[in-house]
Amino acid sequence: MANSKNVIRHPLAPRPRAPKKLAVSDVTVARSRQKRRQATTTFNPFVAPQHPPGVIPSGVLNIAQDEDVSSAFGWAQSALFSAFAEGMVFPGYAELSL
């Protein structure tokens, strides 16, 4: 192979630069060597929010309880099947070969 010193370059071509040395501070090295602290508490995303007094009547559940998700899925399903019915979806070469 040709040595990089013997390579002929175009006069306007940029010269290759030597790689820069990384400057890492002593503080960064010390932090990287420390053991990581274990989490003392676990995060539970299903905790009811803390509302100010008087915002929610007493005895009422104060966390969202989505029950009617099926209507949204029904809408999406009908949109998908109507695309098939209207011929907007490529059926595939196996179907077209019949």
C-alpha cells in the first residue's frame, strides 16, 4: 500500500488533520470511578395526584379511569378496513397473481 506521505493531493484539497487529544479533567475521572448510588425509592406512575382541598368531592376516585377506549379503536379499525375496501392498499403480488 502507498504511504500517506507519498500520496499526491490536489492543491485545493484540505490537508488531513491530526486527531485532537481529549482533555479530561480530574473531577470527571473521579466521578467516573465512583460507584453509582442505588435508587432509594421506586417510581410508581399509577399514583393518584395530590389535588388541593375542595377540588374533588370526598369519596370520589381521583385517578383517571378510561373505560371507553373501544370506541377509538373501532374508529381506527373502520378507517383501516375502508382503505382495503376502496382499493387503497396494495394487496401483494400473491393476490395479484390469481
